[in-house]
Amino acid sequence: MQILLCLNAGEHRFADLRTAIPRVSANILTDRLRALERAGLVERHYLPPPRASHVYTLATLATALRPSLDALAGWRAA
């Protein structure tokens, strides 16, 4: 859920997600991102050099979740 909440705010690199979710290990984060990709909720895009990294975004399928994710983010902030 935390990954989806972060990606709802916009695209993130892996390192940005690690910073945003400090209690998750790199291995677990990788596993969760791969599972979300397989489920069709997250997409991974490659950035060409000089940035040369991957960014993660919500997939089209996950756009239906945006109102719920916005509500959860608002609740979390309050």
C-alpha cells in the first residue's frame, strides 16, 4: 500500500522509494515492486543516459485506485 501511495504522487526511482519507505529492505521492496508489476498496477520505465535508471509509475489499471489512494493519503496526513 505504501508503494502505491508514493507512486500516486508521481513517478519515483527505486532510491526515492527506499527513502520514502525507510522500514522496508531493498530485497522486499524489489519483490513488492515486481509483484505489483505482474499484477498490472505498476510500470517500470528505463531512463536513458545520463540518468540511466528505472522509474516506477502507476499503471493505467491503477488509475481507478487514485480516488481511494488520495483519500488514504489525506487521512494519513491528518
